[in-house]
Amino acid sequence: MSGVDRNIIHLDLDAFFVAVERKKQPKLKGRPLIVGGSSRRGVVAACSYEARHFGVHSAMPMYLALQLCPDATVISGDMEAYSQHSHLITDIIADSSPSFEKASIDEFYIDASGMDKFFGAFKWAVELRHKIIRESQLPISLGMSVNKLVSKVATGEFKPNAEKLIPAGTEKDFLGPLAVEKIPMIGKQTSSFLYDMGVRTVSTLREMPVKFLVSAFGKNGMSLWKKAQGIDDSPVVAYSEQKSISTECTFDEDTIDVKRLKSILIAMVEKVAFQLREQKKLTSCVTVKIRYANFDTETKQVHIPYTSSDHILLRTVQELFDKLYSRRMLIRLVGVRLSNLVQ
């Protein structure tokens, strides 16, 4: 099926952890709220739009978040409640769509390409969004286009409470005026590098020679060029067929702060372990990834007895990180991946 024949829906819950906490405690609505470790060494797991107004964002050190927004209410989080609500929304989507991808605890893709008309698929997606809101009492945003990339960007650009359709053939028109950092995989360091070259918008990025981008960013250069063109052929992977679970964190500023890195790794392990248990699966292969400031990427993996235990996975990830991070160079990204999954 060609790209123009695809109907790809992206659903993303708006500030999911925050929304669940506000559902539990309505008095928190309208206030700046931060979910994460309460100690100064902790990191922000999620924050409300009111807190984001002050510059707070996820993965930020808690002490810095509280400097930016000292009046914020801090909640340590309730993974059991988040799990219950994620299960609820997953069930709602599963009842409406036989094949969907659960990209994370609060993010989903649906391939509605079998529907007769593009706009008919969007109407169906809007009805599904309203059903989720009605039955879960949680806010969720929707983007739809011919591929996962453009749908995800549309959701992010117009949320919260988004319902955005990017008609087939208008992908470049939509992406062109956007800042380059709106493209997934372009973090602060990459955008700063591009800005220094005068590349500030996606339309300018797409005009860059492919050879130059590959020279500057390695194999990621080709991916950058394709994304700038609005090209993404990646399939929607059925929830039951997912072969791995992973998460990554790209830092606003490159860091060598090992304590901060390990705090973030703890949060990442908790996230992927939760997704593993939610799918009622076990893993026997753990991989840790590091990307340095110069874009060199290194990974290390180990095979372990099948498990879904936080404690075992955390110990394994920490050991892998200690073995992997030997160059003491600035780090721009860390990632954790669980694979060899079984039911």
C-alpha cells in the first residue's frame, strides 16, 4: 500500500500522569503540578501545562524545576493508578480497533487504512477520541495523516485537546513552517547545530544536501532528510506482536553528571518494566544505549533469565551503564531496551 493510501491515527494523552492525579484530586486543576521524585536528586516524570509555562519539562532535575516554578505542587506519583488508567484506555481502543500499536503508556497508533475514505477514517477517529474522554474522564489528543511521523507531529503541535487532520498530499505544507525541533529525534543540541548553519525551519532542512546531512550526523542524516520531506514508511506494529519495549531521553544540555544520569535511568527502567508487566510479558535481553555529544552511539546488552522485576532490571541496567560509560565524554542521550519478550 502506498503512503498516500494510508490512514494513520496518533492518539496521545495530554499530560497523562498529571491528568490522573487531577482526576483523583480535582482541587489540583489549574495549578502548576509536577510528578516525580521529591528529593533534589530526583527528576521530573511529568508536569502540567501550567508548570511548563515556567520552563519545566520532563527529565529535568527536580531542584531546577522548583527553582523555575517554586509554587508547584510536587507528587511522587502513583504507578498503580497510571497502570489502571492505561489498561482502561487500551481496552477502549482494542474494542474499537482490532489492530493498534501501543507506543508507550500514554501513546497509541492505529492504522485505519482499510476504511473507504480518508475523511471517513478521521470522523471515526474523532468519535473514538470522544469515547475515550467520556469513559476515562481523561484528556487525549488526536492527529491523523498518511504516516506515523506527520500524525505525531500534528498531535504535538496542536495539543492539548487536539483533533487535527493533515490531508494526504499536504504533509510538506504542514511541516515546512515548523521549527526543526518539532521533528522527532531533533533535540536541543541538534537544533542548535542546525540553527548555527541558518537552518531553523523544516522547509530549510529539506533543502539541505543529503550528503551534507549524512556527513554531519552519520546514518541519522538520511533519517533527518526523510523526516523533513514528511516521509515515514514505518508500519503500525500490532500491540500483541511487539518484539521489544524501549525508551530514550535526549537532554537539553549534554551532561557528564553521573548521579543525574542514573536517576533518569531509574525512571526509565520503571517505565519500561511497567509496560512489560502491563503486556503480561517477560524479557531476557536488556540493552543500554548512550549517544555522546559528537553523535557517536554505543550500546551494550546482556542476556538474563526471563523476568519483569524492577529490581533485577534496574541492577542490570546500572551494571551495563557502568561498563558502557568509560569515555567520560558529554552525553546527549541515554536509552533502555527490553527484548526477547515472551508472554
